[in-house]
Amino acid sequence: MGSPNKLFLKFLKYKGLEINTDEITVDFIEEFKGSLDSYNIKAAKIKKEKEIIFKQRKVWINILSNDEWIGSDLLLDSDGIIIDNTKEKIRYKNMLDIEITTGGWSKNKFKISTDDSDIIFEINEDKAVPLKEIIEDNIDNQNRDEIDALLELYELFDEGKISEEELEVRKALIYSDDRFCTNCGAKLESDAEFCSNCGFQVFD
């Protein structure tokens, strides 16, 4: 039957099961593959990989340039991804489809289809699925106003212009469904064109 895969052995350890190798049957492994535990372990693995990529904000890829594969960092930005070697930027809003196909040498082919072209690169297979999920999350959940406001806030905080307490308060305001005056901070009526507190003209 061959040796059981690492994920299956990890499952046995996770469940605290002590089973001899000769007791592991094909049926036993098939039962595991369709179990909730299997999906949970895979989901936890992908989540951990996504967190690593988010922390690094970049992954190493090989990209085809002038009929030659060259190495480059792929940088994750607030509104798109950047091929560091060529400085080409692909915005999330222009991405139509993402496809992963099997490659060689522990690499996967990663294709991003945009409005007018396809970009194809190779990426380590462990990074392919997490990167695909991160990009899809950014495509589905992107809110330009929130992202821009948060980037400005963190820049102010990094420069020491606002305290951590003020940072948290202003972040809460950004995520709130309520509207607030950008001049004085007073809460606005849902259809207000001017702030009732300071008279400042407000915009959606």
C-alpha cells in the first residue's frame, strides 16, 4: 500500500490515536479523506500559510520575460499585486479569473486573467492556494474608501501624530455604518448634506 501521507499521520497524532502501520488500510484512509477532521486540518494549514504571506507581504515567483523564466518578488498591495522585477501592477478590480495548474519542480502555474491580458507565473505549490485565496478575498471584499482611510490612519500613527487610543476610535468610525462629519467628527443624519454641528458640507 505504500507509506501513509504526512497529513494522515498528523491526523492520527491530532486525535491521539496510536495505530500500527500494518493496521492502516486503504478503507481507513479513504474514510479519513472525507471526514470533517481532514477538512479542518487542511483549512488550518491554509490559514497559517495565508497569515505567513500576509506578514511578509510578498512571495517569490518565476515569471516569463522575453522567453526566459526570471525570479521576482510578487508584492501584495492594498489595491493590487506588483511584479517587483518589472514594476508591473495588476489591480484587483481588473482581475476576472484566477487559475492554478500543476507544474514541475514543486511549482504550480498560476494564471490571472484581466480585462485585456493574462499574466502567468510559477509559484511554490505551498504558496499557490493561499495566494489565490488572498487575491480572491481582496477582489470580493475590496472597499477603496476603507482601505485608503486605514492607510492614512496608520501613516499618522506611525508618524506619532495620533495616539493608539485615537487610532482605535477612528478605525471604529471607518467600519461603522453611521456617517460622521470629516471636519468636526459629529454624527450625521443619513441624508445630511451639511453638518448640523459645524455647518461643514459633507459628501458621500
